[in-house]
Amino acid sequence: MKYPERRRLPLWLKLAFTLWILFWAPAVAIQVGVQNYLWMCNLANFLLLLGLWSESRLLVSMQWLATALVGSLWALDAGTAWISGWHPIGGTEYMFDAATPLGVRLLSLYHLILPLVAWVGIARLGYQPRALFWQTGVTWMAVLAAYLLTDPARNVNWVQGPFGSVQTWFDPAVYVGVLMLVWPLLLYLPVHLLTTRKLTG
């Protein structure tokens, strides 16, 4: 497998992302509570920070899987709704809900930035194929933790139902098991295959 020549990550990127986390993490804790850290996209902030400073190809690759497709779909849904009022996918309705604090909505714009930061990371460090295995494991732990430890009303990681709804098709435990399989298959595997194909092509 061909990888780009490994280069160090720029210090400015590490410092800028660190400043972002120093602002974002306490803001999330104050406005919506630490339970929200268990969202996969929120965990990505912390893991990507660690990956940048350690220059870990594995950690950065994991967060590329975690954010590339999710961030793109989030941007598509929010952007379409902003222009037309229609949510083609769902999941960003809170961005247009006046009941959601403005600060929370502004903080959510990081969904647009994380994939770019992760891409810079793998462009310089290379992509680690084992990231699919490890990110799947992190996702399973986060989904189980969200199901067992968080307020069901928050529906963290959609453990109560997709797109912020409450599902009624399956027994809750069965649904969580299905969710744990669907998440890596639909969100991580396509990115993994496209990335490895690009690097080997």
C-alpha cells in the first residue's frame, strides 16, 4: 500500500485546535452537560486533539472515519435546510429551532471543520487501515455508554431512535445491537474503502 511521505503536522494546526477545544469543551459542559461528550462527533474532538499532538496515524485515521461522511451529511442536511427549509436527511433540525440556545447551534458548526482537520492529518501522516477496527470498537463502547448512562431524552448517539426520534420497531436492546452494526457499516466502511483505494490507486 502506498502512503504519502510522512511529514510532521504544523504547530499552528495543533495550537489552533487546542484553543478550540479549550473553548468548546467547557461551553458544551455548561450549556448542555457532559453527557453530550459521548456523541461520536464530540468524542472526535478529543481524540483528534490527542492524535494531532501525538502525530498518531491511527488516531487521526480513526477520526477521519468518524467525521468524513458524518460531517458531509450534516453539512448537506443543514445547508439544504438553510436554503430551502427542507431536511433531506434529518438530524440538524435543532440548528433551526429557536428553543435550542444560539450558542449550542454555533458550536455545532464544528461539524464542518473536523473532516478538514482530519484530512490534513492523514494527508501528512498517511492513513492507517486498522483504524476501521479501532474506530468500530470506540463506537460500540460509546453507543453502549450512551444507552446505559445518559438521559434517554437526550437520545445521545441515537440510541433511542434515528434522527432524534424514538423508535418502536424493535426491543430497545435489539435496536442498540442493530445500531452498533449499522454505524460502522454505513458510515465508516465507505470512507475506509474510498480512502484506501485513493492511496493505493
